[in-house]
Amino acid sequence: MLGIIGVLIAIALVILMAYKGWGIVPASLLCSVLVVVTNGGNIGAALATNYADGFKYFAGSFFLIFVLGSLFGKVMGDSGSASAFSYKLIDVFGPSKAALIVILATAVLTYGGVNLFIVIFTVYPIALILFKAADLPKRLIVASIALGAGTFTMTAVPGSPAIQNLIPAQVLGTPPTAAPLIGIVGTLIIFLLGYLYIQKQAKKARENGEHFVPGPRDNMEKLSLSDSAQLPNPFLAVLPMVAVIGLIFALKGRLDPMSTVAVGLVSGIILCYALNWKRLDNPLRTLNEGSTNSIMPLINTAAIVGFGFVVQNVGAFQGFVKFALGLSEKFHPLVSASIAVNIIAGITGSASGGLTIFMKTIGPQYLQMGVNPEVLHRICSIASGGLDSLPHSGAVITLLMVMGMTHKEGYKDLGVVTLVIPIIALAACVLLGMVI
């Protein structure tokens, strides 16, 4: 019991520390120690092995992607390409549609298979221009990108290439398009409620006198160039993004996923440099700053993943798993599955982690209960995108870090669109699944 209490307190504490301005590295280390002590473990071994393994796994796996993604966003910004494309969007749709443009852009990219981290780095400089033109606070950029990239395209849309849609398919033998009606209903609920919420917050922000305020790393002087003579042609400006996305699709299946993304990004960076060399004030500075800007988001995300590895390797974690999986004896299978996936995803701070543990541990047993495998697939996929977005989630920390915002500044809106609304959609989908 002490171990379970220790894990719960540690998760609550790391969230509180993040809100109070603590760095994620010291917060994750201290809370890891609390988990180990309350579970009777060896502190040195846990930090040197479990924490370090989690840190190395994430930092090693995503180092190149973070560096290249950050550099791509930087050169798109410094060259004026992001500005040119953004102003074209403003001309076509108007500044009042800033949030909708960002949501749809991120949704299209992620549904097309572009990695979440790449989407963040790519869309952010464009979103800065759009939200500056609309004079909306930066916190709504966080919510807009999170809604488009980390909710319905990740879990609900039938056919999504996201891993959260593929994990159930591997265990249950279902297609990625499983239960399309439930998926479409979930998608519409999340998108519509999320967009309406953001629009309501935008209206409140204007009424309260809130304005767009750039962060210390936002190079608005360069991004805000409105003289068309100083900006590249908008159709040429979008070519580097087209190159990145096109190569990711073209090379799919020929290279491993990480190499595919890396080749796409390198090509986009080179093309952007080639098209805009004379527009870059200092090409070397862009290269240096673009690369180094990725390090802190990478380290902070890796640190919270290390904390998650510590939690997963103590005895109390298995107690949480058994409790979650035991819910099948008390509730309708779809209800118990959705609760169980949420609990495990919330503790690990990972949608894919929670879904993998559930599917590999008990997923096949649900089929023996007579549950429709496609319905189970879709419900569990949607369920993985709820409590995974608690403040200690690695994806949440990355999103806030890249955009230069604290939990206190940006998490409220992000939490509503990635946690509260998806759980509302999940409840509706569970009811629909029970009827089907």
C-alpha cells in the first residue's frame, strides 16, 4: 500500500513542481527517488538503470529528429518562408480563422503520417504569424496545435497511421479502419467541441484585453516582415514543407521510419537554404541556433520518460495494472477497457505505453468475452488519448517547451482539448459501441 501511495504522491508532486516553475530534470529525479524509497527499492540502481534507460531510450531515439525538426522550423522562420506562407493563408481565410487554420494544418500533417514532434516544429512559426495577425494569446497556439496533432488524428480517425491506432491492430488482428462509425463520431465530437472551446477562449481573451505576446525566443522581427518584396513567393516558400512531407510518403517502407523522417527533413532544410540564401541575415547563426534550440525540449522530455521508466519498474505499478485489468469483472467490457487504458496511460504519461500494456496483458481475453474486436480496437485507441495528457506527459512537456511556455501559462487550455474533451467523446463512443 505504501508503494502505491508513493507513486500517486510522486505523480501529483511532479505535476505540482512543474506548475511552480521547477525544472523537469530536478523534479523528475526527486520524484523518482520518492517512488523508489516508498517501494523499498535501491535508489542508486533505480536512477542508474531504470531512469537512465528511459532517458537514453528517448534522447537516443529522437535526438536527430529533434535537432533536424528544430533547424527546419528555424530556417523556415529566418528565411521568411513561414511568413510568406502565413500571410497567404491570412489573405485567403482572414485572420479570424487563425485557430482553425492551425488545427486543420496539424491534423492533415499528422493524419498523413508526419511525426508529432516534426509537426510542432514545422507549424509553430506559421502559427506565430497567424496568431499575431489575429492578436490572440500564445496559449491558444498550444491548444490549437495540440487539438490538431494529439487528439482525433491520433486515436479516432479511421485509417490513421498513428501508433495508437496500430497497436490494437497488431494484437486483435483488426484493420486500421476498425469501427469507422465510432471513429467518425469520436472525431467529430473532439474536433467540434475543441474548436468551439478555443473560439470561446479567443472571445474571452479579447474581452479581457489579452493580446499576442511573443516569447523570448520568438524572432518576431524576422517573422513579421510584411513587405512582399522582402519575402519569398508563397508558392516557393511552401516547397520545403512539400519536400519533407512528399519524401516521408515516398520513402515509407523503403527505410525505417526514423531514417525516412530524417531524409525528408534534411532535404527540406537544404531546399529552404538554397531558395533563400540571400534572405538569411546570418546562415551560420540560423544553423547553430536552430540546432541548439532543440536540446532543452529533448532533455526535459527524456527526463520525464526516465521518471516513467522508474514508475513502471516498481512493484506498485503492477498493482495499478492488476486493478485496472480487474475492472472487467465489475463493468461492461467496453467500460472496463476504456477505464483501464486511461488509468495505465495516465500513470505512464503515455498513450502508446498505456495501450501497449493493456493490449499485451489482457486484450485477447476481451475477445473471449464476445466483444466485437473492431469496436474494442476503436474504443481502446480513443481511450489511450485521455489521461495520457496529464501535465507529466512527455508530449505535453515537449509542446510547452518548444513554444516557450510554462505549465501555468499553457496547460489549462491544452488540458481541456486533449484530456477533458477526448474523455467526453470516449463516453459517447462507449455508449455507441454498446448499442452496436
